[in-house]
Amino acid sequence: MINALIVEKDEDSGKTSASVQQIPEDRLPDGDVTVAVDYSTVNYKDGLCIGPGGGLVRSYPHVPGIDFAGTVETSSDDRYKPGDKVVLTGWRVGEAHWGGYAQKARVRADWLVPLPDGLDTRHAMAVGTAGLTAMLSVMALEDHGLVPGQGPVLVTGAAGGVGSVATAILAHLGHEVAGVTGRPETADYLASLGASQIVAREEINETVKRPLESETWAGCIDAVGGAMLARVLGQMKYGASVASVGLAGGAGLPATVIPFLLRGVNLLGIDSVMQPYDNRLRAWQRIAQDLPMDKLDAMIEPATLSDLPKLGADILQGQVRGRVVVDVNA
């Protein structure tokens, strides 16, 4: 028997409930590799899947958890053998397929990545999908010409999971980082991660009539979308890029094409769910190299399976700071 967070749905009312239960291992779905899970984490999608589902969960009962890291227990694929340390993010695991909120998981070998040297499973889940997305965003900005010394790089939603890791990585690489937050109490936290400037959300969260403002930002990692992204596009320096990773502020984009036409601004979409293996591997290796572990430790909030129902609700309300690391065996 293994412990797992099981989400169930009442067919009559349509309401869901989540609780920690013991289930037999043979209830795990089919897959090439069985992993003894050490840690998972909490992302926005996890909050949706723990709660109402957000249209992500295909069938109930369900085990959420879009990320996990652990040790291979059995494998029918030559790429992995018992004892290998692995990490999984994306591929709709925890949504359409049972995920990491259990002591064991069974998945396709194609979905796994070997844990890179320099990371243990706990730190890998302090990174998780949020941190992987942050690193993919940094790599995309670099691929489009961003180098230290060009000016401040803006990070919106800076105290969240993606923003926290992005801030720490960018500062470590030598960039001047400006962090946007709607929570003034997180200013010291962001400064500890390397942010040299704190921008209050209300300063940048409304659409202006002018399609262009002063050239301010050399790059941007945006987890908010909506009116804030539209405003930021008009503040980018000539030829600068914005990596778009989230929609906490809404899916709409009340913008004009003027920043693209007159300043050559680039809007780069970042997806971590279906990223090809080689790019995932490169990103995880960069994380091990360019994310200071002391900064990562400062982001960690520990949790257990029993904490997840509340944490799922909290993250949907923007009340989770940094990175939650869930010890599924505690």
C-alpha cells in the first residue's frame, strides 16, 4: 500500500474533494518506469487539479502533482535502471495521467529526465515546473540577444514560483533585476534573491493610451499577462524581448502592434509541458549550473501530502510565496 492524495468527484453535485488515502500499488496507471517518489511541489495547475479541476483532469478518482523527483524502482526501458535519480515535469502528468502526489508513480520513460549532477531530488522539486519555465525563459531571452549590462530585466509576479527562480538566475548571471510584486512585504525576500529594484504592481498594472513609453527594460519575464504585459511591451528597449510564461492577470492582451513595428520588440511564448527532451536536458543542466543553491534554499516552504488541499486553494489566490517542496513520505 502507498499513500496518495486522491481527488474524488461527486457525480450528483459535481463537487470535488481531496484527501490522503492508502491505495494498492496495482492501482497505478500503466507505464515503462515505476519511480519511488521523494518530493513533489505545488504549481498553479496543481491548485486547479486539487480543486475544481479547471478542465485539466480527465477522470476521477485522480492523483494530481505535475512534478516529481525520485528514484527508479523498476524499468522496462533500457534508458533507466533501478537506482537512477530522475525528475519529471509536464507531459500532462498530474492532469490527464496520475502524478506525483503519491509515494510511487508509474510513467512513460520518454517523460523522464535524468537528475543532473549538482542537484538532489529535494532541490529539483524546489525548482519544479516553475523553475524549469524560468530557466527556459532566460535561455530564450539569451537566444534573442540578452546579455548582462544592457539594462534592467523586468520580472513580473516576482515573488511567485517562476518569478523567484527567474530573479535568482538572472541576478547570478550578472543582470540588474527589477521585480514586480503586489505584496510589499515580499520586498526583502526579493532583494535577498538578487533584485536590485522593486516595482509596485500598481505602477505598471494599467493600460495606457500611448502605445510607446520610455525605453526602460532590456528584457522581461512575464508571468502575469493581461494589461500588465500590454503596458510592458511599450516600455521595452529597441530589439528587446519579453518571455511570456503565465496569465495570472488574465488571458487577454489589450495591446497594439506598435512596439513590434517601431521598436522590433519580440514576444516569446514559453511552454514547459511539451518541451523536447534535448531542450529539457539543457535547461536542467543550466539550472544546476546557474541557480545558486543558497538562493534556492531561501525560497523553500516545506509541506506534506496532508497540507496539499489548503496549499492548492492558496496558490489559486496568489498566496504562496517561493517554492513549496512536498515530502510525500512524511
